[in-house]
Amino acid sequence: MNKNLIMILALLLLSVLAKAEMSLNIEPLSGTEKQYAESVIGKMRFQNKQVCLYDKQGIELGTTPISEIDRIVFKGIAEILTETEDTQQHVLVYPNPAMESIIVSHVPSGQTIRVYDLQGRILLSVQVAESEDTQISVSALPQGSYLLQIGAQIVKFSKK
């Protein structure tokens, strides 16, 4: 089981224990958002270049190709992650696609930014010193698609 999946499942469990009103929103590039209530989700898997969600009985709720996802947002767990919904809504990642580096804006100081490949492996981890723009070099990464995690928010970006 990869670290990304373990983290997601831990956050789901924490939200149940904290009785948080949580949902997982998958925001595709097409703009048609899919929202799943935390109480329904039993498992989330990254397989065959897709995000697959299953209910607690193992019945598939839906799949979305990773290439079509703009971002994945966990709503209602801001207290657990010690950040606010407003902060999550204003995070900017540019340029996308990137060649040498990406800039991540509006991330609170002390927050960790992680870059994952599509297999869920952590490739880079950067601690934000100040809540100014944070530049992350992606020049060593091969061309392709990646996921950037900032707290509960996940943003997809491409490297040319």
C-alpha cells in the first residue's frame, strides 16, 4: 500500500472520529465536479492511471482517469489539517505545464508541499518557510504528469 493511499485513509478515519462533515471532491478538467460524502467512501485506489472510489461494501462508486483530474479536494477536514478552507481555495500553481520549475502561491508558512508521481511515490518534499511564493525545481523530473499535495488539496501539473 503506498504512502499516499495510507495518508488518505488515515484522514478519512480521523474525520469519522472527529465527526467532521467531510466530502471528497474530484474536480476534472471538464468542470463537472464529482462529490462523494465521507460516510459513503470505503476505499480510494490509484490503479491503471485512474482514481477509483469504492463504498464500504466494496462496490465501485466511480472512476476518473488521472489525466482528466484538475484537483482532488478534501472538504471539511480543515481543522484536522490546521488550515482553513479559504487557504485551500487560493493556492495557485504555475506555470502548468512547467519546464524548469513551478511556483506555488498562497501556502501558509510551515506547510509541506509534496510532489508525487502517478504511482503515488513522493518525489519531492518542500517545507514552506514564508507564505510568499515558493519555487520548486522540477528540472530533474522526467516529462509527464504529477500530483502536488498542499495540505488536503491535490493539484495536477505537467512537466514538459
